[in-house]
Amino acid sequence: MTMSKTEKKNWQLQDGVQMDAATAGEVAKIACALKSLSVYAALAYEQDDVPADLQPLVDDGLEAMQKIFKW
């Protein structure tokens, strides 16, 4: 799935990161999913039945994405 010309990206690659536009777009989708999961994890932590390792896992993914993208 590619980004149409009417869709505006809300990210750009960090300085020094080189990636073709199609790959960057696909990786950005993963990054957005991780950001959504982060919000979910934060909300879920307010409940008692959430696995203790969920937030650190999400945080690790977001940290990795910040090495690639500027938000």
C-alpha cells in the first residue's frame, strides 16, 4: 500500500538516515502503530490485569523509531 499524492506525511527521516520513500512509508506505518500501542498501554496500565512487561516493550519500539524518524 502506497501513500497517495493527497496524503501528507507527518514525519521525516532523521539526519543521516537513508531509506527509499516506499520503505520509509511502510516503516512509518509501523511507527504509527507503535505510537497507538503506546497510548493503549498507558491507558491499560490503569487496570490491574495488564502484563507488567507491556509498557517497556512498547517504549523500546518507540525509542527505536525515534532513531529513524523526526515527529
